[in-house]
Amino acid sequence: MERAPFSFMRGICRIDSICRRCYPDAMMTSRCEAIVIGSMDYREADKIVTLFTLEHGKLKGIARGAKKSIRRFGGALELFARLRLEIGLKEGLVQLHGADIVTVFPGIRTDLKKIAHAGYACDLSDALLPEGLSNSRLFRLLAAYLEHLDRSSDADPSDRRFFEINLLNVLGYRPLLEQCALCAAELTGGAWLNPAGEVSGLLCGECGRGGRRVAGTTVNLLKRSLQTGRFGMIGFSPGELDEGGMLLDSAITEHVQRPLKALSFLREMEEKS
Ligand SMILES: [Zn+2]
């Protein structure tokens, strides 16, 4: 059977509801690399998983019998596992035929704080990614973050912010770091946050009157986060984390359409530490 990349179908019909006219060979299969970014039990024996695949972007798939068939899936469908998959389409659903585990990131799974950070990164990616559009830069970013968490001794909150600004940047949602978000003036005289929190982005002194001032070092660290491609290279101080975090949180809130469950868990873990 000839393999056809699903990206051929983009723009013709939706990846999760493909019609017979657009896709007459409904049993066609494809191999892909994936990270599990969401997983839920479905009916008695099945699982519905959200996959971020390198080749086809975000897909929702069903793994029939996954809860019972250890032989076919083992622990492969756990959140943030990295896999090689064989997927197929039948009756309009992406079906998982088999999965090989590349890694389950064992260094993350023994540490609650790391689990919270990895789970949040997956949930945020899920919330912001459109379905069925490949984005190899974002796939590599998430994979690099998970690899870094896996081998680090601790989950560093600086890495979370590094991930967020790069994620927003790749998706075209990044707050401006050089110009006022309201009047577009150059931020040469400093940067402020909107006092009422209604505008996400950095503001000039005039537009941000009464708001919190953001240190130049924070803005520079955010800029550097975009320039260096490696996790672990940028360290924010607690004050810089606070300021950068407020800016990034508001930018994320603007684009996320649902509450991020993983964020509540992450905050809980951070409060404990
Ligand atoms: Zn302004």
C-alpha cells in the first residue's frame, strides 16, 4: 500500500473528518514522529490522544483497546511520551495502529515539579496549536524542552519562560519588545506594563503611566531568549522572572481559548517549592 502524507489533504478536508471523495482510500497508513500532548480514557477500553506530530502537526487520534492491550501500546500513550507511530484513517478518525516509544523521559517522571512543567508545556502547545498544520520549529522546541527537563537536576522556572517566549514567537503571538504595544513608540526610555492588565505587551512611559516598570535587564533576557536556541543558557533573577512572567502570562491569556488545567497544577507545585 502506498503511503500518503496527510498534509496532501490540507485545505481539502479536515484532518479529523475526511470525506470519502477527498480520501477514497480510507485505510491508508502513515508513519510519523509524535509527542503525546493530551490523553484521556474513552469508553471502557479506548484512549483518545492528542498528538503533536512532526509531519502533520496536531492530530487527535483514537487508540482502540489501548487500556487493555499492553502488547500494542504499553506505556506509549502517556502524556509527553515521544513516539514513532503508525496511524491510519478509518471512518473519519485518525486511528493509532501501533506505537514505538522513543523515550518516555524517565528523568521527568520521577520528579513532581518536572512533571508539572512538562505537562504545562504540552497543555499550552495543545491550546495554541491549530489542528493538522505541521510546524517543525515548534515540534523541535517542545522536544528540546522535554529533553532539557529530562536531564536537568531541577525544573528551572527560567526555562519555562524561555519556552513560552519562543513558543509565542514561532506562532506569531510574541509581545513586542522594542515598541509600545499601544502607540508604537520605541521603548528607549524604559518599558511598563498596563496598570489595569487590559493590554498585553510592553508600554512606553506615557501609555503605561501608573503601571509597573519592567527592568531593562528583563527585556534584554527575553530578547536573548529568542536569540539563543538552547535551554539552560538564560537565567532570570526572581524579580526578572516576576516581570517577564507577568508580560508572558498576559500574552498567553490573550490567545488561549480555554483554562489551562496544567497551569493550576504547576502553580501549586511552585507554591510548595
Ligand atoms: Zn505608548
